Amino acid sequence: MASGKMAVGEAVIEFYASLDTIKDYYENRGYRKISLLHKALKEKLGWKMGYDTFRYHFNKEFKKSKNSSKEQSNKNSEASSSKKKAHEPIIATFSMSDIKPYNPHTSPIDESRILR
């Protein structure tokens, strides 16, 4: 193994072992930029984990919790909008799938439109 490289899985262990500290720094202490968060935690915890690895696991962990909260708010808004729709008029929708695109190679030629 080359020096400086971590064994497979060590970075994941480093990340999830200090997940509480990461959440504290991110949510409570104002480290909202990932690069600054990584630098501060690397100095504090003595990580060997690189920035790209940290960013991957950080996005994976925190986007999951963000998406679940967004899904919950979407469900709540859908429930409230379904109540509103009972009293609103029905609005027609337009679909582009019904339109056949123009193809000059297969469309019939109108002889009266040809300039002579």
C-alpha cells in the first residue's frame, strides 16, 4: 500500500465514527461550507480522509435527511392542495406527446407552394 493512502473502508469508518461531531459543527457552529468544515474537523480529529471522500459521504448523508424532510413537506402540501382542488375549476392540460413532429422527408409535398 502506498503511503498516504487509506485502506478500503477506513474513510467510511472515520466519517461515521465522528458523525455527531460533523452534525454539531455543521448545524450549530456555522460551518456551512463543506471545505471549511473538512479542514476544521481534519485538524481537530486528525483525519487522514481526503476532501473528496469527505464531500461524497457528507452529501450522501445530509442529502438523504434533506430529501426526507422535503418529501414530508411535499406530502403535506399535496394534502392541502387536494382539499383546495375540490372547489377549483378543472383546467385542461397540454401534452406535447400528442403532436407529431414535422419531417420533410416523409411529409407530402404541396406542388402549389413550389416557386418556379
